[in-house]
Amino acid sequence: MARGPRRGRKTAASRPVRTAAKRAGPAVRLARARPAAARAAGRGRAPRASAIGLQIMWNRLIAVVEEQSQVLIRTGFSTSTREAGDVSAGVFETRHGKMLAQAVTGTPGHINSMAEAVKHFIRRFPVAGMRPGDVFITNDPWLGTGHLHDFTVVTPTFRKGKVVALFACTSHVVDIGGIGFTADGRQVYHEGLYVPIMPLAREGRINEWFLDIVRANVREPVQVVGDIYSLAACNDIGCQRLVEMMDEFGLESLDELGRHIIETSRAAKLEAIRRLPFGTYRNAMRVDGYDEPVDLVAALTIAADGITVDFTGTSPQSPWAINVPYCYADAYTSFGVNCVIAPMIPNNAGSLEVVKVVAPPGSILNAQPPCAVAARGTTGQMLPDVVFGCLQQAMPGGVPAEGTSGLWNLTLCSGPGRTDPKYPYPADATTFDVTSFHSGGAGARPTLDGLSATAFPSGVRNVPVEITETITPLVVWQKEFRPDSGGPGRFRGGTGQIMHVANREGAPFAISPRFDRIRHPPRGRAGGLDGGAGRVRIASGPEFRPKGFQTVPPGDLLIIEMPGGAGYGDPKTREVKRVAADARNGLVSPVAARRHYGVAVDRDGKVNEEATRRLRAP
């Protein structure tokens, strides 16, 4: 029988991740969904004790990978890692590279595509040939997480001379060379340094040749190389904590625990799917694209053996860098399904494999090399909303309205050759490259308002403006909620943001927007109205394109107006006191309150009840 923790003994893994273990608690309840035959296979262990022990170890494993992720964030050099949390971390079994547990902290695009990436690593470097101190790395968009700016690192865990698990992690780096982080590329070769799956370290010796190549090809070598070391360090902590866990529980391998995790999760996910009405449900969404709109078309089929999402009919791959490798399309499609169908089931190989994604090769959701893919998130993060549009037909009243979906990150830079040559670049001006993560509003939910300035589906955090101002000469003169951007409805869409940004040195600087929802805003649901469309411009007047490098002239002000989420339900049925509160908080103007909600209210939230009755009369 597996031993439990010794009385009074606290491991280093258990202390900093108590919250993660608590959040993983639903895994314990999944024991009921485990097939009876699997429960009975105790190998000499009482079935009840085996189930309890395995569940405890499962939760502990989630705590281990959460500490792994937190180490990555705490040691990261770039704002995307240490401030936004644009990372992932997980542990994998060694035979097939299947993911057993993921960190609570991390983005679906990284986690779910990394879930497949490890399989490519062990095909290139078989586990039998790995040695203690080996570390492997890649940023291959088609074998990793979708674009060159993401490095994935895999490290084998050794115990008693044997590989017992693989730890993997991913983070987004600030620069990878090439033309920069932009949608302007035409081939992946334009976009920066392309690293095949290769050793970062062999038997504890760092591949300095590789790091020299990285330093020579990026504009921010300290940040990028620092993040690579952070990736390796967090895997080392994961390995260390796993060995401590296995010693504590007397485990010689993760085989039995891995089978329990995968079988239980698969069974629970199928049980949730089988409660839905079987059939095929269709939805289409038009988004801005680069120079012409993109249509995302889906047919979602619910059956006894799982869910299939078929994107046949979706637009072909673009000549610009908004293309999505299949791994990233699969990641966000699966996440969209999981959010609605089974949000409490832990994410691993078992729960993921019952959702199958079909995307025709050559479509924008299965773009083929060497097409450009740097801005794949702009398109790929729309997929949960596409999936929701299908599922709302099977689950009326069960999914939110559309939201901003794609991030509105400010990728800003300055320096010779980075800005329009018609503006002379001062010799004493500061050069910089920074990506500051920001978000518009999420769609309203069936019984709640949408979340404002919230990154859904990516889940990354907004970067504090003080961080950007500290590491660059930029100053953010304004950052506030954008009035009237949340789509009207019985439940209002989340509001977007307004930001005003300038260079305090007076030098020109460039922005590389990868924005959407400007020409095609989020759509309302169940009678709710659309969210507010986004906008990018400068104070001197000109509108900026939503994608591609553009220069803010010397002394000018960059103005970003982020979209709001769409509304849910008839706006005229929204409670008057909620409309009054929105007006008082500056989220809804008195004009919009009267026009959309039928509520006569002033900016202080005082309601004219007689006028409101007339406005709301049938």
C-alpha cells in the first residue's frame, strides 16, 4: 500500500502551493466517475484505500506543477512572464508523452498545445537516451505552441537512475529577432530565429553555442536569455519536488497514478458530454483579419464517444502573419468546449482526448509552413467564442455572449530602423522593446455581467503601467474604463479600456498592433446588443490600422480604445438600479442609458422614475 505523508512532516512542495491544491479539489470527487473495473484493479490494495491514496497523490502532483509555474514567473525577466503570467507548466509520463497534470497558472494556448509538444520531443530524443542534466528546447511553431516567440523546454526527471517523468514549460519572450512581433510577416523566416528541437543542456552542460546564437539575433538579449534560464530552472524545481513526492509516498513509478488520472478524467468528461443532446450544431463568426475579413466556420458534433469540432469552410490561410498552426487551434477549441461542458474536470491527456478538432490543411486554422504565424493569437483566441455559438444551441442559457477575445497588447518599440524614417531619430533617445499586456471586455454571462478589462480566453494578467514606465521612456497619461463599450443587455458586457501613451523623451516610437474587433465587434446573445468596437489612433487625428507596424510621431499621443464585451438578454429588462449604478460609476452614459435601457438617469445615478416608466412602456 502506498504510504501517506508522515505525521507532522511538511515538504517544500506543500507549503507555497496550498491554494493550488485546494483549487484542484474537484479531482477528489472524480473518483466516482472512474470505471468500476479500474477501481477494482487494486493490485493487492483495498479499492477504497487505493482510490483515496491515488486522489491525494493526484492533488499533490497538481501542487508540484503549480510550484513549477510560480518559479518560472518569479524568476522571469520579461514582462510577459513575470507580470502577465503568459506561461505554462506541466508534468508528463515517459512512454507516450501524455500530460498528467498542468499548473493552475498558465494560458490555454500554451498548456493545451504543449500537451502535444512533448510527444515531438521524445520522438526526436528518445527517453532511453536521456541522461541526468539533459534539457531540450524549441520554438518551432508547428511542434510547440504556435509561433516563434514561445520557447518550450522539456527536462527528464531521474530517480534511482531511471527517467520517471518529463517536465515541460513554455513562456513568451519579448523578442526573437526578424521584423519583430507583428502581423506584417509573409513567411515564418521573416519572423525571427527558428530553433528546432535541440539540446539546451547535455548532462548539465549548457549549450553555450545556442545561447550565443540567440544573443546575436535578438534585440533584448538579457531578457530573452534570462527567460530561457528561467524555463530550465522551473523544470528543475518540478523534478526535485516530484522526487520528494515519490520518496514520501514510496512510489517507484508514476504508471499507476498516471493511468488513474487519465482514465478517471476521460470517464468524467464523457459522462458530462453524454448528458447533452446528441447532434451537430453550427456557427460562423466573421472577424477583421489583416486586409480582408476572415470567416471562422464550425460544426460541433456531440456523440457518445466525445465531441468533434470541424472547421471545414473556414477561410484559407492568409498571406499575412495571422495564421494559426493546428496545435494552437486545437488548444483553444478544446478550451472553449471544456469551459462550458466540464469546467471542474482537471485538464490532462484523458480529458483532452475526447475533444477532437478537424481543420483542413491550408485553412487559416491549420496553416502550413512556411507561412507567417507571429500573430496567431489574434485569430486563434476567437475560437472559444465560435465554439460557444455552437454549444448555446445545445445548452440554451448556458454560454456567454461574445467578448473581445483576442488580447489588446501594446507591443511598443523605438530605435534606429524601428520607426518611420521620415522622423529623424535623436541620437540620445532611449531604444526599447516592450510588450505590455492589456485586455478589452468579456462577454456578458447568462446570469451575470461580463468581466471588464479581462483577458478571456487567454487568462493573462494586465501589466501595471508603472512597470512599462519604469523600463522604458514611455508614460501612460490615461488608463480607465471606456464608457458605453460594454454591450447593453439584461446583463451588460464587460467594459473595455482607454489608454493614452506617449514618449516622455519626445522621440518617435512604433506600435505593432495585432488587434481585432474593430470592424466586426462582439455579437450579443439572447437579445443583448453588440459590444463596442475597438479603435486605435493618435491625438493629431489619423486612425491607425488594427494590425502592422506604425509610427507615433515625435511628441504625439497614442490613443487606444479597447472593445467591450457583448450584452446578454433584452436591455429593457435590466434592473433600473443596475443601470443607475453603471451611470454613477461612469460605465454607461445618461444618453446610452436612455437609448438602450429605457432609463432616464443623470451622471450621479439619480433616476427620473416617471420618465423611465414612459421609456419602458410597451
